[in-house]
Amino acid sequence: MIDRKRGFFDERQETMSPKDRAAFTRRLLGETVRFAYEKAPATRKKMDEGGVRPEDVQDVADLAKIPLTRKSDLKNIQKGELPFGGLAAVPPREMRRIYVSPGPTYDPEGRVDSHWRWEKAFVAAGFRPGDIVQNTFMYHFSPAGLMFEEALLRIGCTVIPAGVGNTEMQAQVLRDLGVTGYVGTPSFLMTILEKAKEMGIVPGDGLQLRVALVAAEMLPESLRKRLKEEFGIQVRQGYGTADVGSLAYECHEAKGMHVNDEIVLELLDPASGNPVAPGEIGEVVVTLPSETYPLVRFATGDLSIYTNDSCPCGRTSSRLLRIVGRIDQVTKVKGMFVHPEQVSQLEKKVSEVSAIQLVISRTGHEDIMTIRALLSAGASPSDALKVKIAETARELTRLRGDVAFVQESEMTEKERKILDTRKWD
């Protein structure tokens, strides 16, 4: 019987004493800030402008001397000095891969064995050597597919690069290849399992799925419970970004997400910029050790709450209890970020509309994107115009949406380009 409850990728590091962890973090921080200052021109510039030298940063509290670099500004930063805005430490020819995220923004991958650091997350979630894992994250332009695949291969799993869509084939592959692990969004996992059920593929008769690591969207506890009770799957969630990779992950206890040992993470009050106390809401800010992309004080825009309480699993890092939202209107839909600026681009590309608002709702476990369109003077509603708007929106966001022509009075909170009405229970 495989023990999927207890296990470590690097037990010595994951279970460091508080004293050893503090010393490890100080050393990691000092090396990262020094390296970024020497190798990444944009980091050197922002530190020089703030009057900060590498030797001024001895502990996490000293990071407050360095200005933030905001994820929301990354596209414009990169446009100012293509392709990476002076934040990369090596030229493109020395990178392993370069990905393209919506915006576009460019995400570099280094040549080290584990650029994205997801190995600990998979072991903590119950994945073991010999597991056959269906990876349903996108492989096209996006880093997600290969990001997770690299870690799975390192811990000894076999990977099926399934990508997104094609639900019936996904279900057939679960049965035919004896898949034991899943990687992707929680909503798509349920979609596949419901299709599998229609096809007669159920636990005890063709379904061998045991563990899942889900990311890129919220995991409602009601959905986690159903996946366990109805299908026998142990579901744990991870948190990361396309720029940074793994930030935090759940262990078997599922009492919050352990902050990855190999990053330095701050939670800052969005108004004051000061560190928040345990239990208070703060923005996730990351300092990333990397020979390729050493980010210093990278503000993700995500809001979270943390605890330093001990975890029964034995890991000693702080834990993010949950992601509670974002400080801007950027919204994740079906695992993809949608930006207000993309809505503005849509308005410009479709001359027949004067305003557009995306409304994100949820039916069951499925995200639904409705495109509210307010017509320009003289424009007439038609099926052809609906198709034009929907296809243009898909080009910009990579997401399908239903178009609804509305009156101005129906544009709830018109100042918001994206209105998220989802409930996560």
C-alpha cells in the first residue's frame, strides 16, 4: 500500500528548526539581493533610486527599504526594455524556455534542474514515484503545462501531457492508462469525472485516480469534499504564478498552504505597505532567488492571510491560510488571468459598442463569463455582432463568453470592467 499521507521531498529543509530557518532565510535573502543588484539592471536602478545598497539588507525587515515591483506593471516594464524590462540576469540565449502570458508578458525559464520548485508540493499532496499523472494545464505559450511536468518527472512520475479541453478523450485516458494522479484546475477535474461517470468509468471499474494537485482557481471545500466522497480522490491545492513558480502548497493536513522554503515571502498591508500580523489580510510580495530571474519585492496583487502555528505534518514554514482576493480588478477565470485592459482593448476593436463589462459567475463548479455589451448610437443588435464580440474576446483573453446586449441601466457598477459575482463555499 502506498503511503500518500506522510512524505517529504527534502525533509531536512522542510522541517528546519525556527533558528535554522531564520538563518537560512537571512542567507538566502542576502545572496538574492546581492545577485539581483549585480546582474539585473532594473533591480539595481530601483535600489539606487531608493538609496539602498545590497549590504543594507540583512534581514526580511530591511526589505522595506526597497521599492516594490508590481506584477500589474510588468507588461509596461517589459515594453520599456524588451523582452524582460531589465529584470532578467541573463540574456535570452542562456534561458531554457521563454513563455508568453496574456498582455503579453514574457516569462523566462532558467536552465537549472528545478526553476519552478513544484517538487515539494507534489510530494506533500501525495504523489509518489511510479504515479501516472494526467497534466491538464495548457502547454501552448503558457508555462503551466511544462512547469508542473518538470517537477513530476523529477519525483519519478510518468506524465501524460493532456492539456486543456477534449473532455471525452480525457476520461478515456484516465481509464486506458490507469491514471493515478491529476494536475489542473479543480473545476476541470470535476468536468472530466462527470464525463467519465457517463461513460461508466467509476471507482472500482476503470477509475484509479488517487491524488490531485489543483491550482489556478479557488477550491471550494464543498467541491473538495465531493471529489473525496464520490470519487475517492485526495485533492490538495498549490499556489503560484507564471513569473515566480511555486509559492505555497497544501500538505495532507490541508490546514493552509506551506510557503515554499526557497523563496522569501512578505504579506504587506495594501494601504500602508507595512507587514501584517498573523490572521490579517496582506498582499503577497515575493523575493525570488534565481540565477535567471531574481525578482526582489515582486508584488503579486494577491491578498492572503498567514499563520506561524505548527502543522502536524512536521513542516515548519509559515502557511497561507487562503487566497482571499486581489487588490485590483484582475480576475482568474477557468485558470486564466483576465485584465481590465483587455476589456478596454475589446471595446476599441469592436466599434459598434460603447462599453463592455465582463461578468464572471459560477454554475455548479463551472466558471461562466458573460460579456455585457452596451451598443454605440446607431448600432443594432444582431447575432453576427454577438459572434464578432465573442470571437474578439476569445482572441484577447483565450476564453469563451456569452454576449448579452444591455441597456445602460443594466450595467451594474459600470466603472468596473470586470465584475466577479462568484461565491466560494
